[in-house]
Amino acid sequence: MVNVLVDADGCPVVDLTIEIAKKFDLKVTLLCDTAHYMQREGAETIMVSKGADAVDFVLVNKVNKGDIVVTQDYGLAAMVLAKQGFAIDQNGRWYTPENIDQLLNSRHISKKIRQAGGRLKGPKKRQKEDNDKFEASFNRLCAHAINK
């Protein structure tokens, strides 16, 4: 059975993920730290202690082959792909073996710029269209994962 795990700290599509997963009869688990605790009907919540990457490590240890992970963290997505899971971001982009190296590299370059005192633009304000893109893409990913 395919499970959906959500890196829920700061995730803007938690409710939408639960709603869509329910249509596919998929179990949803939300993982968050003590600073971002949440509970939603239709999902199990696992709370971990606060700390750098604490949620990521618990989440990756729960992922099985074919599971779906919703995250905006490239490093976590890379670990999910290594375990033969599927990963998608809050805007509906699927992380794949073909795009993960470039994404990790751009994250590394951005970190170097910030460490050197540089500033980078933050993400744009979330729009309804972003939720629409996520919804369409997540529906496709759920169907794909079930049929694998």
C-alpha cells in the first residue's frame, strides 16, 4: 500500500494533500516538530523534538518503496528517491533522478552566496494557481504510485 508522508513544518498544502489522498484511499502521516505541531482529521500526526533536520530523519526512516512524500526540502527529496519513493513539492514539481542533482547544486550555491553575505530573493507569495498546480500534479502522482 502506498502511504503519503508530509514534511508538515511550514507546508502550505497539508489540507489539500489530505483531501486528495482520501480520494485514493491513501493513509496520510504528517510529521512536524514541537514548534509546528498540528493535527488534522484524516491524518496521523507524528511529532518529533525540535532540531535541525529532526523531522527529515524520522520521515526518511518511515518511507518505503513507492510511498509519496510532500516536501520542499531538496535534501529530503534526494533521500526519498534513494529509497525508491516519490517526492513532490508544494507547487506540484516532482523530484526525479533527472532533476535532483541540479536542485541540490543550486541549493549549495545559494547557501554559499548567503554565507558570503549575499542576499537572494525569497519565494513569491502563494497564489490560488499554485494550489491548482499542486492539486493536478498530486492527483497524477497518486495514480502513478498506485499503478506502480
